[in-house]
Amino acid sequence: MHPSTLARASSLLPHHLHAVAATITSIKPSTAEKGKGRLDQRHLQKALEALHKDGIVVVEDVVDHAAIDKLNARMIKDTRVLMDRGHDGPFNYNLGNLQQSPPFEVENFHPNIFFNPFATQLTGSFLGGRPIVSFLSSNVAVKAEEGQPIHCDADFDHPKIPFATVVNVGLIDMEPSNGSTEIWPGTHTDTDISFYEGDHGERASGRIRQNYLEARRAISPPFQPVIKKGSIVVRDLRLWHAGMPNRTDDIRVMLAMIHFAPWYRQRMTLTLPESLRDVVNGQPDLDIAATFTTNEVDHLAAGYGNAFDFNQDP
């Protein structure tokens, strides 16, 4: 981009989109914190500062590894079923990035994974009150040469304050070679619909316009982090990001749970089997927007992409 053109594009960005370091703030809880399932005041402050400044933070080694490994083995079997569907499968932008619901089975629905107390402490503090969960899914990177375009999940005229966070749990180590998500730290502040291409509700909406991308890249380039298994990642839903190609033969599953602020008029509701009622309703610091059914719930027939509407009621 010509320097004068870049300068004009930079002037379009919010003035406070300042440069940030090419790293994610990572919190390492102490043994005492792990025992309580809560960060202490200093660690909580550090994590919240990172969420407000960068739009993303990591809490290391707080998810049970045995439960992760068991769920990973189960989900990989499902991934292969979805891969066989090709263009009829639940892919996002390209066939290398699948959106896959986890199995809604008691033996694989571990609260430490899906409703991790460290994640809930962070999202409740960040969003202000008792969060509401109405989205449980995953992003699965399979071997591919193509990644996603840089986009924002909030592809609508959204609030200018934090209203939703995505909680990610990788079922294996996530690194550039297997498609760790490219993130654009600091881009969650004052992003609005003028930045996007594609209408809300389209399969590939929320793509960031090229002039904004180049202007932002000149301030702070994006990067792909290394996230170790057992960590949780909490990011502001508004943060720019992109699923990147997995160049290995290993299937990489990254769970995604969305926590909405209690004041946000979100529309979505989960449909879960009756067998999960006690697990779901037993969460002390979360509300889960769910209805329960005695009918079979086919998790591989779940919606994907923009079948989910993160916008709120007027």
C-alpha cells in the first residue's frame, strides 16, 4: 500500500487502537488458586487488564488433561464423519475449518472443560455479573493449505462495550503448524459494521475490509500464538481473528463456548438431552440458556456459521 494511502486508511481507525506486543498475556495460577478454582486479586486484575487492552488472555493448565484426552478421541471420530461430507459438511469459509458440536453425553461432558470456574470468574468480572451461555461448539482445523479471511464474529451493529466473550479450550497443543488462530490484539475496541464486508447472516460475513487490515497491520501485526493443552483462552467476541491452515496430519479441535453479559438481550437457546440437566443446572456462577428433551439430540446435525445469530433483540 502506498504510504499516502496507508495514512488515509490509518485515519479511519479509532485513535486509541495503539500498538500492542505480539504476545498474549498468560496467567499461571498457583497451586492454592487451582485448589480454589479462582484467581487471586492480583492475577484477576492482570487478566482483566489484558482483556480490556488486548481483547484476549490465557490462563494456563487449569483444565483436566485426562478429560481433555478422552473428549478429543471421541470428537476426532466425529470429525472424520463430517470430513466425509465434503461441501455438504459444516465448514466455515473453507473445508479445512469445520464447526463441530461436541457430543452431548454425560461421560464426555466434563464441567471442568465446558464450564471451567477460572473462565467463569473472568467472564463474569469482565462482563459484569452472572454470564449466560447459549453457544457450545468447536472449531476444528484439518489438514489444509487455506485459512480463513480475517473477520469479526460480531458482524452487526454491536454495543461499544464488552458484551460477549468466547472461551476456547484446545484439546491438543495449539501452535502455528496445526492452525492456531491468528489474532489481532487490540482490535476489539470501537470496531463497527463499517469495517466489515458481507451482510449479517451471510455465510462469510464479518470479513474486515482490506484498507482497515493494512492500516491496522502497520500499527500492530497479527500473530499465531502457542497455547498448551490444559489452558483456557478468553477473548472478546469483537476481536479480529482468522482460523489458519493446519499443515499437519493431526486433527486440531478447539472448543468454543460463548458467555454473554447478563444485560445483553441474546436470542439463542441450546437444546440438550435430559441426561445433562443436573450438570448444566448445577453451575454456581453461570446461567445456561437451554431447553431439555428426552428425544435424541443429534449433535452432528447442529447449525454452523451464521446459522447462529449473536445479535440481540431490539
